[in-house]
Amino acid sequence: MPSISLCMIVKNEERNLPRCLDSVQDLVDEIVIVDTGSSDATRAAALRYTHRVYDFPWRDDFAAARNFAFDQGTMDYLMWLDADDVLEEADRERFRREKAGLDPAVDVVMMPYHTAFDGTGAPAFTCERERLVRREAGLRWEGEVHEVIAPTGRVAHWTAAVSHRKTGPGDPDRNLRIYEGLLAAGKALSPRARFYYARELSAHGREEEAAAQLELFLSDGRGWVENALQACLDLAGCYERLGREEDAFSALVRGLWYGPPRPEACCELGRFFFRREDWLSAAYWYGRALDAPDWGEPGGFKQPGCRDYIPLLQLCVCHYHLGDRALAAEYNERAGAVQPDSAAVAFNRGFFAGV
């Protein structure tokens, strides 16, 4: 079976690194750790798992650091993880099976990446990332922030997922600082970089600037369609927070330019009308979220709850206000079948029992 080098970049991760490596050390054939300037015991933690520990002076460039780490790998495939990533037990077994069946001619292996979780621990936000790269393919990381290797050649899609289990906030200003440093140095942003720069601006409450960058990204027309779809949702959110309701709606509708609406867009359209107490229109769009097939390309952003739990729960409220309590209760029970421990579902049951 093909061999795998796990190649990681870390900084001040003495707490998280053992948890990550414990979840994967028996699945890979080599571990490479690149320290980008730790001031804690990260290096000592890494040395308990591998002697392949290197230093790389940090220069605000994630792609450069990851390329250096990949350059140290010697196995057939190069794999990356962040220190706060883990493979849960079920995904470890999937990984083991899929590794055993990996065709050595595959250039890139895509794997699901769970980056947010609901109250029950189920994934609330998932995308697909390039996780393993065939070393001889010579593919390189690009982008100082939100670095990426564009999948090319023969691509495989695994079901084994990586879960991003953050234990702290990290440096919330780092990415924005890097982007603004690039702009100050006169560097032009790629479409992808502009998309993520806008998201960083929005996360820092700079909604006017974020909206302007998202408008530029969308008008440019060179961005990946999945990023364009998300940009429409993000732009609507910016305008909503700025109190520009008509512009928010226009941004949501703009997403229809890129094809049939995904469940996430349907839920946002439903929420727009829900906030206006237009229950009939809200119910229409939440219904479309249940009907919408997964048209997305691999790598697109997905919120699993938008495919069932969220629209079912909102349809319960909509149909209650539309006067059909029996149908409202039915939707609530369907939501409960998706999330049996839901506090909202339990509250609704109590409400309907009282009514």
C-alpha cells in the first residue's frame, strides 16, 4: 500500500499536538514537524513522536512554511494537518480502509473537513480539502493566508474526515494583519485572496469594507463558483448588519446566477422572509432547502443542518403562524428525528401539548 508522510507546521501547540498525533500516528508511515517559532514546549512534545523536527523562521507566509514541510517528506504521499485537528475513531477506521485501497496513480486525495459543530457535537460546517498529495506530482502550496493546493491530475474523494477541534481563539488578528501587510507592500490580491480578505474584514466588524471587497470579488468574475456562491451569502450578511435590507435581498438573489440554489442559500432566503414575518414566503424557501440536491462542487462550503434540521424546525414555526398546527407539529417531530436531543424540539413539544 502507498506510504504517507504527515507533514505539519506548528507554533506554540504543546497542548494540542499530542492529541492530534495520538489520533493519526499509527495511520501514517512518517511524521515531520516544522516549528515556526514556538516559545513553549512544542518541540519537546513533537520529539516524543518523531525525530524529524525542523525549524522554519516565520515570515507571514503559510504556503512557504507548508512547502518547506512537504519538502521534508520522503514517502509516496504527503499529508497535512493542523495541530488542533483530529481523526475521530470512526474516521480512523475509514482512513485505514481507504489507505489500503489507494491507487498509487492518484495525485490528490480530497477529504471532508469538519470545522464547526452543533450542540450535539455533529458537524455544522464542512468543506472538502486536499489532504494527501502524491509527492512525485510536484504540486505546491499557494497563498500567504488560507493556503491551497489546487487539485489537479487524478483526484480521489475519501469519506474519512478530519475534525478541527479548536481549544482556544489563537491570534484572531493574524490573517487580517497578513492581508493588510500584502496590500501595504503593493501586492495585488488574487480573487481567492480577496474573498478571504473580505471575510476577515467582516469578522472584525468592518462591514462596509468587507462588502466593498465582496462586490469587487463578484464583479471580477474570475473566482471559483463555490466561493462566488458563498460570497453572495456573506455579502447579504454584511448588508443585513448594516441595515440595508434591500441590498441584502439582492445579494441573496444574485446567488441564483450561479445555478440552482443550494440548501444554505434556500435557508438564508427563508430567514430573510422569516424575519419579516412573511410566513408563506419563508415556508416556500425552507421547503426548497429540503428539496435541494447537493449540486456543489467538491470543496464547497456546506452546513449539514441546512439540509434537514434547520428548515424542518423553521417550517414548524411558519406553519404554526399560518394556522396549521398539525403540520407544524409534524415538522417539529421530523426535526426531532434528525436531532433527538434538540432543546428547541423539546420546547415545541411542550408548547403544542399546552396548546
